[in-house]
Amino acid sequence: MKVEYATQIPARLEGPGGVQGASPSEAQPRWGLGDLFQGCGPCRVGCTPAHDTARRYRYYQNVCTQSYSFVWWDWARWEREIDWMALNGINLALAWSGQEAIWQRVYLALGLTQTEINEFFTGPAFLAWGRMGNLHTWDGPLPPSWHIKQLYLQHRVLDRMRSFGMTPVLPAFAGHVPEAVTRVFPQVNVTKMGSWGHFNCSYSCSFLLAPEDPMFPVIGSLFLRELVKEFGTDHIYGADTFNEMQPPSSAPSYLAAATTAVYEAMIAVDTEAVWLLQGWLFQHQPQFWGPAQIGAVLGAVPRGRLLVLDLFAESQPVYTRTASFQGQPFIWCMLHNFGGNHGLFGALEAVNGGPEAARLFPNSTMVGTGMAPEGISQNEVVYSLMAELGWRKDPVPDLAAWVTNFAAQRYGVSHPDAGAAWRLLLRSVYNCSGEVCRGHNRSPLVRRPSLQMNTSVWYNRSSVFEAWRLLLTSAPSLAASPAFRYDLLDLTRQAVQELVSLYYEEARSAYLSKELTSLLRAGGVLAYELLPALDELLGSDSRFLLGSWLEQARAAAVSEAEADFYEQNSRYQLTLWGPEGNILDYANKQLAGLVANYYTPRWRLFLEALADSVAQGIPFQQHQFDKNAFQLEQAFVLSKPRYPSQPRGDTVDLAKKIFLKYYPRWVAGSW
């Protein structure tokens, strides 16, 4: 398949290493979204496109991906990602590294002290939410070396993206400022926003500049001018003022003024600016964002100068209830994953048909498709399909045939059992439908245990176990394929996750029936056999190692103290997500070391508490257990043991060992 990028580099500027002898903006043709609708006025809805407008963009990333997946990356890892983007035809993507270094320059120029700036920035693992105004201060400050390295990294990222003809999206000012701005400018008009994510105002309740305050255009243009001076520009900028935060007023006049202020700060520096807006706010708080409120935002920017990401369109599209964003261009996005969780999940039928439905929607203003996961490195089949749909006019006609071919291409050879396994997965874990579908793993395995945990799933577990059997059956022919070994591990991990739910149900029933022997039997298998076996399996692949995850963070440091700080940042994100478990286990992962030293001790504590309760004839106290569990969780975050960063054991042998022990019980119908 020929890869054609949306913007072409003039031949005179090309050289062996890409663009030569030109500024970034010079290397790109000058265009606006209005150019997509030729001869129809300023991007008027209902026009006949001059070419296939609905496939103009193939977008990638979510603001949260920067923290859940990219935060510790060095240039070598970024280069691999950008090359993957090129191979999949991505032509529009965020490039947000290094912006805190630019903000530091701006804040110093405004009169803030270095101490005040340090107190404002979050730690590296939480910068995404600092950038959207949700958080400040938490697990910071940023070391000086962070700014230097991120500036260097951003230059290399931009050079690579532009050399492929991609359009990088740079950040812009959304209106959030440090509290210290009120010291320097006592008359400034700011609103203290509400708390976010169960954080108190020590770390949230950001300060939002009033749109009419004269400092709004000053700060916004200072930042963007300094940013463009440092990095050049491709004229598309991202900013999110009200991400998961209720605006101070629902009055359309206020919302229009707040939106206008952000846009005017952009065009004061770049008259060709286009604003890329994550449409998550409209989906996340539908009770606030009624037609008048949405219309105020969408109508405050000239048509064609606002590009909206319909971020969760595979499950909860917004374009259908906003008349195609009231004429503003939008990109149909698949969000798919929350928190970078592991877990087999997908809505492939919805993904397959979604872009076509959006394109055929009356007076559609769809201009492309996008992948916007919060975290990557999971469920590759989902992203392979979505990437292909960016090139297709119509949906894949036969998804069963498509996944069979996907498996054959992935493993380098066709195998009937492997193909059958994938078709079973397509009909089960990858066939979630409806608004309840979210790629957020809420399995009991990765949650703080309680007696009220929900173990229901949208698929028949029998399909997972049969797919597991079929994939193992094909191992003698396919085990030489690294992709096969990864998939076998991931499917075995999923089967163990199902088994944890089943043993939990058995233990809970035994507790409720006051059957101590049955409780000890089920709990013993879960916490002392099944979870250790999972940890050993995960340890056989470098992509499932806590040691690799933490070493990536430590490698970003320039001193041992800095390495310890970065590792703690990473541990917090994986577990407590805040000083008090504020967003507990949201970013859960199934990694060797994390299972053994975080999830397993917590499960053992829970099951021992249930057993003590039955033995002593007293009720189980969830509140007391939560307090004790928090002590375990916090101890894990603050501890400093090093974990293996090299795999141990053979994945196929370990998967077979687990299968032979647990699959017969499933077949016998013991649950």
C-alpha cells in the first residue's frame, strides 16, 4: 500500500536526512481547514469536498498518553514510535514535550520566582493533568535537567515528524495559571476552580484567568511566541480549558468569551492558527454541556479554525447529538484504552462501522480518523484495524477473515488453530458493544479487594478458555515467532484474570456461608498458587516486567537522587495515583514484580481478614481493611528494591504449566 501524507515536502527542500535548509513552517504548504471545502465559502457544512475530505487526517495520541506511556522515553524509543506512525500513515499528532521549559521562561519573565515555579509543576508522571489544569504541585518539582533533556527531545521529535510530512500539534495557553501570578499582579481576575480526582486544593483547584482580563492575551501570546521561536510551527495548536472541570458559569456568553480568549491569544502570534480541541469535555459532563453551552464553544471560533477530536466515538460519539459539531470539522477517534491497563478488550464491530457512519451522517463535517488511547502497548489488533480504516472508504467486509489474516501476517505463517483462536477472541473480548464499554480493566485482580466487587463480563468466558487451548495447540508450529509468544502470554494472563474472578466468587460465597474450609481452599489457590504463577509467567517477557518499567524512569535521571525521585513518580502512577490513593489503581498494569509485591500481598491480607472474621464469628470490617491495605500500598510506593529487567523462564512452558493445572477444572464445570 502506498503511503501518501496529507502534506508534501517540496522536492527542493529534501535531502538524505529529510528537510534541509528551511524553517519548519517553510517546509510545509500553507493551508487551513477551510481549504478542504473549495468553492463553498469558509468551510460551510454541506459542501461537496474537492477530494475525499473524510480521510484527510489520520490522528494519533491523547494528552494522557504523554504521561501514561511516553513520559520516560528517550530519543531511541521516540524514533521507533514515529517510524511506526509513518508506517501506519499517521499525519497529525501531538508534540508536547519540553513545554514546561517554555513556561518556565514565561513565568520568570512575568516576575515569578524559581521557587514559585517549582512549586507549581507536577512531577513528570503527572504532567498531562498539569497541562490541562487538573493538577499542580503533586509529586514535583521538575529537576532542571528535566527541562534541558525535554527541550532536546522535542527538537528531535519535531524534526523526525516533519521529515515524514506529518503535522505536529503544539500546545497553546488554555487559561490556567500558577497562584503566584496573583502575587505579581494583585489586580488580576482569576477564578479558583473546583477540586479534581479526589485531590484537595493542595494539588488541584487550579486558577483560571478571566477571559476579559488584560493578562489573558499577554500570557497566552508570550507563551506561544516563545514556543514558536524555539520550535517553529505547523499552525495547529492544542488547548483544553475545561477538561473534566465544570466551568465557573454555564452562561453561553461566558463560555463563548472563554473560548474566544484562547483562540485570540493564538492568532495574535500565528494568524493561521487552528485550534485542536479534545471533545472529551462534552462527553464527560453531558449534564452540564447542553446544546446552548456546546454551541457557545463551537460558535466562538471561526468555522474551519476549530478542529474537534470526537475522542470516544467508538462508544459515545458526540457528533450525533451536536449536528456534526455544528459545522466545525471533527476527527472520529477511537479512545479504546484508559490508564494504559493490560487486559484483552475491544469493540471491533463498532470501530469497523463507526467512521463510515460518521462520514454518511447528514451534513457531516468529518475530516479524518484517529487513535486516542490514554495508554499504548496493548491489544495491537485493535490499533491495526483502526490504522487500516484510516485508508479505507468502507468498513472491512468480513472481520472474521480479517482477524484470521491478521494472525497469519503477525506470526509469519497461517495456522488453523491460531486462526480459530483469534476468531473466538473477536466474538468475545473484542466484541464489546454499547455505552458501557470502556477499555478500563476493573478485574478484581487489580482492584483493592472488597465483598462488593463486580465480576461480570460482556463475553462468554468459555471463548477465552477455548482460544487459550487453541493457541497453545499451535505452539509447536509458531513458538519461534516473538509475536506469538507475546500473544500466548497475554492470553494466558487474561485466562488467569478470569480465574481470579472465579476463585474470588468462590471465596466470597464461602465467607457468606461461613464455610471456613472452603474459604481457605479457594483463597489459598488464588493468593498462594494462581497469583505467583502469573507473576512467574509475566517474568518471562521483557514487556511485562516491573523492572523494565522502573529502569526506564531511572534512566531518564542524571543522578541517583533524581533516579529515586523518578522511580517514585512511576510507582505512584501505577498504584495510588495520589498521596491518599486518590485515583487508586486507575493506571493498573499486570507486570512481574507488581503482581508479586503489590497485588498478591493485598489479596492475602483480604483473604486472611475474611478467614479471621469467620473463625472469630465477627463481621468483616471493610473500613479497617482499607486502612491496612493502604499501608501496604504506600509501603510499595516508598520502597526501593530493584526488580529484574531481564526475562526469566520460557513463556510457552510456563503457559502450558498453568493451562494443565487450571483448564481441566474449567472443563469439568467446577464453577
